[in-house]
Amino acid sequence: MPEADADVLVVGLGAWGAMTLWQLAKRGLRPIGIERYGRGHALGASHGGSRMFRITCLEHPGLVPFARRSAELWEALERETGTSLLRRHGGLLIGAPYSAVAGGTLTAAREHGIEVEKLTRAQLSKRFPQHTGLSPDDIGVWEPSAGLLRPEAAIRAALDAAETAGARVLTGTEVTAVEPDGDDVLVHTPATTLRARRVVMATGSWLPSMVPLPDLRVVRMPVTWFRPEGEQERFHLANFPVFMRQIGGSTILWGCGSEPPYDVKLGLEQFGAAAAPFDTGDSDRSVTSDDWTALCAVLAERLPGLRPEPARVAVGMLTLTPDNQFVLGALPESPNVIVAGGDNAHGFKHATGIGELLADLATGQEPRLDYSFMDVKRFR
Ligand SMILES: Cc1cc2nc3c(=O)[nH]c(=O)nc-3n(C[C@H](O)[C@H](O)[C@H](O)COP(=O)(O)OP(=O)(O)OC[C@H]3O[C@@H](n4cnc5c(N)ncnc54)[C@H](O)[C@@H]3O)c2cc1C
């Protein structure tokens, strides 16, 4: 058997790939990670300063153990690198008691014994008066264990920790093809070809263009920051914590306050809407007023006290699957190629737990958590 350059090579060093590399390096392997752009760049899915963390995973009951394990690993990464990454100052879920957001959160809390506080509409208005225009049946669910993660800092911390433990990180290097070769996998870049025993393809929204996974759809997701007008402290993070608010059948308003200078982050998500497909070969991330018009239209009624025009806007990419679950695991036709994608806009909080799972799969260890509901095999 020809000598391999690495036992495991990770393609793509966004959130999932960076955490996988860290987990592999911690096990004493000398993995190689390859990233097309720079560390913590703004062209994929893992930028924008913050990501919501919560244990009450309304997307699937099987994700709750992943969120719990991820929290332990986020704390481990913080300790190992001396970096503050996860601030668990609580999070708010708003909607009707039977809605996906509030109802789903209550169900997850009940089934998994997660501490939450149910707020009546009146209690919600009193405690969080920034949220106006509530529907008559809206309630609030306060999850004290929720909070915010720092995505770019987390990726950099994981890569630093991986390198300290013996990993090699190649940035500015595009993988042009991944090709099984006997028991190995060849990874081609414009400059060279590397041989690995196993490859983890954590290429996010670029995954469907590299591996035939026709059920995955890539769409763009604008993220918008607003400045308060009048009293600024209302929108301090301590007073206006991270939230998800269902404002109609399938529309979700989400966001969080900020420390001075008060960049209040907001987004609007239309579940089930036929979002325009996004070409991942196109590096254009410019924005137009179409990216914030619908959001601005709801602000005066739902979150008054913010200037009506955004202070800044960024674009992220989402990869959607028909069942809203991630796509993880060894490809049935190439078992030494392990894929990781289909983030469906809820994957950052799980990045450390998923990194551990991918490291288990890449080293032939039994995963500690059941991931069958996310297994790529369901699409084959
Ligand atoms: C606007 C927005 C808000 C979100 N909010 C939340 C939230 O609040 N909470 C939450 O948990 N999740 C949230 N998510 C989802 C979460 O951010 C994603 O699940 C997560 O960032 C996905 O990470 P990833 O590593 O799979 O993808 P990415 O970060 O996109 O990483 C993929 C990497 O692969 C690299 N790559 C691709 N092709 C190649 C190649 N050929 N060669 C080399 N490298 C390559 C790319 O450059 C990129 O760095 C949100 C997502 C968006 C877009």
C-alpha cells in the first residue's frame, strides 16, 4: 500500500471541518485540513459575529444530546485555547403554544428535562417590552441555558488547537477533486495530489457540487444589523437577548441585541418558501434592498425603536434538505469518503459535537450518539 500523506484529510475548514480537525488532532493523529479561503472567512455559512446556541432543539429530538455534548466540547475548546466562545445568557422563543417555535421548544424541554420558563403574553410584554405587536395567543419560552457563540473566533480557536496538537492546515488551497483509489482516497489540488486513508468532506454549501447529492438545495440568507434610535440600552444584549419569534405560519424573525455600539442583528426566515437557488460557483455576495425590504416592513410593528434602514448587511449560504436534517456519514459507494453538509441554518451550535462524530467515523470508532436520522444513507 503506498504511504499516505495523512490518515485523515479534512476538506473545508468552516465550523464543521475546523471542529473535526481539532477532534482528530486531539486523538494523536496528524490530520491535514484544506481550506479554499482563509480562516473564519465570510463567503460560506460560518460568519456574521454570532450564532444562537440552545439545547431545546425543536428541529429533531435526536439533536438534543448533540447540543448537550456540543456544550461540553465548546467549554473544552474555550479552556484549551483560553478563548471565550459561548456565552450562555439565555434565549427567548416566541409564538403560539402549538407553533413550531414555542410549541416545539416546550415539547423538546418536556421530553428531555430541559429547564425552561413559560411566559404568558402579559409576562412576555412586561419582561421584554421591545417585542410588540404580539398575536393574542403568543407566549414566550425562556431557556436559561441558551446563548450566543462567536463563529469566526471559534473556527480560529479550533484550528489553532488542532495545529498545536499536530494537525497541518492549508488555507488558500482549493480541492478540485476527491477520488477513491483502492483503500485510499486521492485529494487533488491545483498544485499537488495528497493521499489519505479517509477524507471528511465538510464543504458546506459546496458539498452538492462536489458529491452527487441531488436532494440538497443551496440558498442565500441575508443577515442585517440595525441601530437603535432613541434609548439605546433597550437593545443592549442584556436587555434584548437572542430570540426566535414565529410571526405567522412559516415566518420567523430572529436576532439578538448587542453591546455598544449597538449593532442589533436581525433576520427573517420563510420556512417552506421557494427561496431562489444560489450558485456556489459565484463569489458575488453584493446585496440589494430586496435583502431587507421584507424585514424592514415588520419592524415598526414588531420591534419599534430601530432605525428603518439597516446599518450593514451580509450574505450567508444555507444548504437545505427535504427533512430539515443534516447529511452526515460515509458514502455507501465510497466508504472512505465521509460527507458533512445540509446545515439547514441550525448547525453551528452542534459543530463541536458533529466534529467529534466525524472524527469517530473517520477513525472507525463507534459514535457515542445516535446519528441515524442524519445519515447520508437516507438519500441513497
Ligand atoms: C445567516 C445564518 C444564520 C445562522 N444562524 C444559526 C444559528 O443561530 N444557530 C445555529 O446553530 N446555526 C445557525 N446557522 C447555521 C450554521 O451557521 C451552519 O450550520 C454552519 O456554519 C455550517 O458550517 P459548515 O462548516 O458546514 O459550512 P461552512 O462554514 O460554509 O464551511 C464550508 C467550508 O468548506 C470550504 N470549501 C468548500 N469547497 C472547498 C474546496 N473545494 N476546497 C477547499 N475548501 C472548500 C469553504 O470555503 C468553507 O470554508 C446559520 C447560518 C446562516 C447562513
